[in-house]
Amino acid sequence: MITTGWALVRKIPLRSFLDSVDSDWFNQRLTLALVAVLAAFAILFMRLIYLQLIEGQEYHRLSEINSIRLQDIDAPRGLIYERTGKIMVDNRPSFDLHIVLKDANPLNATLSKLSQYVDDSPDQLRNRIRKNKKRDAYKPLLLVEDIGRDTLASIEVRKFDLPGIMVNVSPKRHYLNMDLAGHFLGYMGEINLQELQYEQYRDCKSGDYIGKFGIERSLDSFLRGKRGGRQVEVNATGRIIRVIDTVAANPGHNIALTLDAALQKTAEKALGENAGAVVAVDPRNGKILALASRPGFDPNVFVDGLTREQWQALITNPLRPLENKTIQAVYPPASPYKIITTIAGLEEGIIDSETTYFCPGYYKYGNRVFRCWKRGGHGEVNVVKALAQSCDVFYYQVGEALGIDRLAWYAKACGLGSATGIGLKGEMAGLVPTAAWKRKRFGTNWQGGETLSVAIGQGYNLVTPLQLAILAASVGHNGVRYRPLYIKSIHNTESGEIFVNKSEVIGRLPVSQKNMNILRQGLSDVVNNAEGTAYSSRLKGIAFSGKTGTAQVVGRKTDAKTGKDIGLESAPKDHAWFVAYAPSEQPRIAVSVIVEHGEHGSTAAAPIAKELIVQYLGLEQSEKKDDAFVQQDVLGEPAQSPEVSFND
């Protein structure tokens, strides 16, 4: 039996048995897979029904929306006021035309339609796009700036035909008085790639406008404010469907200046077509009252965008209209430097109130003759008379006795040779020469005759009008030196907090009270003594003090016998200086005036200072001169030509 059963088993094929087992396993797995697929399709089908029937309307609306986008909101720049509260600089709305490339389809057709309403051709618009080809296609790209209200209206009524075109309103800087105080206020310009790397501009981006010059630059961090933004939904054509969220921009701080706009206007008008500068300061606290530089420019042209021709006209103008001559131009100080020589001579004991020198009209030094501006000489003069009449011979001898290094020490101690610290970008330090400076600069030794030139404000001496204004103010305030101050207050528009700027005393002139009285008497006699060089500019009813000067532009040779210039007939005329403070006792204003190529300080510069003093002090002056005025209306000293060959 066993043998027979085994034989039967051996007759069943092994392969058939295994195939039967595999088939059952495969059928089970296939069934599971089919169930899974059917379940998945059922889920998808149910989801499709949900989306189509239940949420269909909402998703239909969303299908028309291109994206959710972020838009910047520019911060209004802080306003600038003058000292009495009048606005000098504010902001106006600018309608700027932008394009979102992703939405502007078809692009060429859109640009062709747009060109019908702006002054640019389709090719010009395309070129602006090409210059910004790396810009995100979803971000607005500036096409035309400040399009005006008429163009705005034309585009708004046709916005359905201009997909991707949008108009943004942004605040644009506006200088209300055009070129009034243009150098002082400064101007705006688009930030460049290098500036974007600076820490102070970390919140800025390409296309932003920042302060480039003057107060706009120096106080840019206060004025700029903080940009805001909003999240919006836009459709396929770029139109805003709704605003999702908004973060308001924070306006910049408002700035109140110490500047007197009326006085500034008077200063600029008085300079007229002349190149030059006027600085007025309050001696009691260092506050800047006027800072005028001519010729000027209108800062609005920088905001609106300069043409190539306009820019070339500015930078090629020989009168340098872009230069703030009050702090950036340096000149020989001429006779106002005699204030320094007087202080040094008195303090070093070289001279006192009784010391006299005889002036025959020249001074012989070695084999050279140094001439006085008055050909016939001043006769016997002491320090007060020498200041009043600006006697060069007196100061040649004081300078010779002092030597260049002692003279330089007093000049630096009085604030020359270094920036005043006003805080405006580009302020020049000027130059106070020394023997060591000349060896380093030229590799040669200092010559004694050069000291004589320096003693009367010629030679290597260089100063800014602001430096001389602060010097005059310091003398007027009995030797106290204030740092020049132009910020009256800063108003934080976000918190409402007002920061009031305070005056800062930075030192005293190196002069005793006794010697200060001598100096002040001499400066008073310049204006109020009949022999003073500025007697023709005196005021009725009030005494003020000052010092005239005429700065030599080109060295000239003078005939020893006739005193006339030899050659150089076409040489530029000399610069005219005048510094003053008023009233002589307890002054409330100090003024520095330079008129380039004005020749004589008494006739070109002093009348300008007088006009400012009259206005600021509220004086009424009769236009009719009395006989004394007519008789004493003299030119004053011309430019000193100190070095003349004795054999000439």
C-alpha cells in the first residue's frame, strides 16, 4: 500500500503544484492593489466634487488672481524750517509711472499704447527696461518719473488697456525758495552702488534718493525716515484687488535751523552777480544767521533730474557755482589777518599801546623793499592807528620780530588752520604756514621775507570765510570762541520729542583783557574814526567794528619810484574782504564778506556787511550822506604787494 501511494504522488508534476500556489498569492495581491487604486480614485473623485461644487466659486475668483505682492511705501522726508518757523524745504507728491513685466503682456503692444500718453517713444521705454533686465519680473520698474496730473488722468482712464502699468505716488523734495541758501541746504540724488555698501545706508535700496550735499547730506539720517509697506492682491493684469495689510511709513525728523531767511536773502542779493561769500553769526552763541555763496544753483533741478547739458554748464562754469565758498573755498586772509599779528605782538611783548613805528610807505628788508598800500606812508603809528589805517609797514616789523613759528602758534590758537567743526561735509581747514611745513612741502628753508608777507595776511596763508567770521565773533564776544551752530532743534515726528541743540564753547582767544581792549579799540576805529579804512560804511546812531582787506590774487611787481604795477594788465582783480561785529559793545551779529575780484574791501565788501547789520539790528539809515561821509568816502588799502626788488 505504501509503495502504491508513493507511486501515485510521484505521478503528480511538481511544477503544476507550485504554479497553483503562486496563482493564488498573485490573485490576492492583485485584488488588494485594485482595491487601493479604486479607493484612491474615489478619494480624488470626492475631492474634485468638493472643489467644483462646494468651493468652485471661491477658487474661480482666486484663479483670476496672479499673486500676493509686497509694495513699498516711501517715508516722507523731514521738513526744514528757518529760525522763525518758515518752511524752506518740504515735499510734494510725485506721480511715478511703473511697469510690472510679468503682467504687461503683450509687452510691445502695451509700450506702444503707453507712448501715446507720455513724451517717450516705445524704443525709449524699452531701453529703460533693458537697463534693468535683472530686476524681478514681479517688482514694479520705474519707467517715467513725475508724469504730472494731466498724464496721470489720461493713463488712469485707460488702465484696462495698459496691463502691468501702474502709477505710484511718492513724496519728492521741494525747495520753496529755489536757489536761496542752495549751498547750505544742499540737494538730493539717487544712491549709487558704492553708497549702498555703507552702514549708514543699510535701510536704503537701489533707486532711493539720499542727501548728497549740504544739510541734506549732513542730516540725512535724521531727515530720511523709515519706509513702510503693504501686502496686496493683484489680478492677472496687475490691478490691485484688495489691500491685505499695511505698515505705515515713519516720516523723517523735522529740522529747525538757526538761519535767518530774510538775512540770507539780503546777503545773496547784495552779492548780486559777483562770486563770493557772506557768513553771519551770533557772537553770543555761535549760531549761524546767514551762509551765502554765489553764484548759486536751484536744488530742485537735482531732484527733477539734470540733463547732460545742465550738468556740463555747472561743472565748467569758472565761477564754480557748485562750490560752497563759505566753507570749501580758501583765500589769503589779507588785512583781517592783522588781528592775529596784533594779538601775537601784544602778548609776546613785541609791542604795547605806546609802541610806535614810522611808516614812510615802504620797509627795506635785506635787498628787497616791502611796500605799504599807502604810497606816501602813514607816518608815526601805534597799534591802534595801524589797525585803523591798516598800515603794512607797522605789521612787517611786528612779524619780523615774532618770526613765523610764533606767529603760526597764535593763528592756530585763534582757530585758523583747522576746520571750525560746523558739521557740514567738505569743510576746508585752510593753511597756517610754518618753517617745518615749508621744509616738508617744498624741501627748502623758510625765508625771513616770507614772514613779512604772512604778517599782513598774504603769502601761504589760506582761510575760509567761516573761519574769519568765527574769529570776528570771538573778538566781539571778548575772546570766547563758540563752535558754529546751525541746528536750532530737531523734532521727532514719531514720538513728538523735540531736541534743542545747545551752543558749545570750544576755547578762548590767547589774549589778555588788557590787550583785548587795545585790539577792539583799533577795530572800532577802522569804522568810526575819520582815518579808518571803512569810515565810509559807518552807521548813524550805533558804532560797529571791523577790518577791511584786499587779498592779492596774482603776485605783481611794482615800480619802486612810481608805485605802479609793472605788466600783468590782464591779471585777475584782487579779492575784497571785510569782517565786522555789531554793535561794538555787546555785539549781536558778526559778519564775514569776501567778494572775488572786488578789489577793495572798503568799497566792495564793507557795504554788504553794513546792509546785513542794518537789517538784523533793525536800524533805519538815511540814504542821504552828510558832508563828512562824502569827504571820507575813500577806497581804503589796495592789495598788498609786499615783495618788490630794491633795484626796481
